Amino acid sequence: MNELLAELKKAHELASQFSGGYSERFFGAEEFAKALDIAVSELENGNNVVVEDLYLWFLPTSDWDDFIKLEGLELGQRVSDLLAEYRANT
């Protein structure tokens, strides 16, 4: 869980540097970064309900890729893998 949270925080930091764009669920990178920040805080506080949203946001060719593109490819894959592992064990 600590590794997942650390990677999600890195992802939020990177996402906060982007603006504009769109995805299936968000109207811009700013909205995505805000939602990601809230979800990370919720997960940190023990609210596992957000795991499903996070999982969907980090799937290949999903929201993360729509906004961050190649710059966050490896980080997004690590987060996706960690979320899949976390989901399988909870």
C-alpha cells in the first residue's frame, strides 16, 4: 500500500503540470489532477471505494494516457500494475 500511495502521489505531481485536453471522464487535465488528489487522500484515509475509479483512470489508453501521454507512460504502467495487485488482494 505504501508503494501504491507513493506512486499515486508522483502521478498527481506530474498530472498537476498539465492543462487542457479531454478524456472520457474529465474535461481537462486540471480536473483530472484535482480528482486524483482527492482520490489519493481518500485512499490514504482508508476509503477503498476510490480504488475502482483509480484503476479505471490508469488503465492503458484511459484518462492518464489521454492527459499525460508518453511523459508519464512508465509511471502510469507502474500505478496500473499496483492498483491491479491491490484490487486482487482486497
